[in-house]
Amino acid sequence: MRNYIAVMLAIVIFSITGCALKSNPEAEKAAIESAQSWLVLVDSEKYVESWENAAEYFKLAITQSKWQETIQAVRKSLGKMISRELKSQQYTTSLPGAPDGEYVVIQYNTTFENKKAAIETITPMLDKDGKWKVSGYFIK
């Protein structure tokens, strides 16, 4: 189950140790709002819309059809999302395998119907249009 999302989103990482870590509460707040809106699309099975609303980096990493196929299979096996609680957020300007920029690595403790203790890692970035958009997503 790990390979499905790891392949499409190289910038998502389990740990941001060794990256350029800073504090930017304003960016973190905007990124969390963006992530939550995007997750609503995924939770509602609006996978095409989630791809369309993702960062340009995300769209270059995976085609719309491959994203839809992959996320549909993953989420089907997990079942419906039951609860999601913010675990952490960290602003950074550097991530392994990704271009320098502004990112916020966000983790949620999430419960799904078929997986009681999951960690969702979602990484919004400040996109070229000046808006925070999701550039990576991983479920563990």
C-alpha cells in the first residue's frame, strides 16, 4: 500500500529532519486552510477536482488519470474517513527531492473505517500563482 502514493509524490517525506526549518505562523495557517479544503475534495471522492486544485508541481509529478486511479484504489481500501486531528505542521523552504520554495509539511492523525490509526502527511506549497496548494500527499 505504501508504493501507490510514494511513487507519485517524491517530495513527501516521513521526517523533515535536516531541512531548512523556520517558523512562519502566517504561512502555516494559510497552508493548513488549503490542505483542509483539498482534503474535503478527496474525502468526497472528487479526485479529478483534487488534482485540478493541486500545485503545478503535483500535476507535473502525476497525470490526472493516474492520480484518480491511484487515490481511488487507496481510499477505497481504507474506507470512509471517520476523524482527522491535526498532529503537526512545519514550515520549510527546502525538502529532499523538491525545488526550493515555501512548503508546510502537515500531519494529521486520521481514522478510516478500515484503518484505525493512520497518519496523513500533506504538503502544501506556495505555488507560482501566490496561492498555497497541495504538492504532496501520503498515508501511512
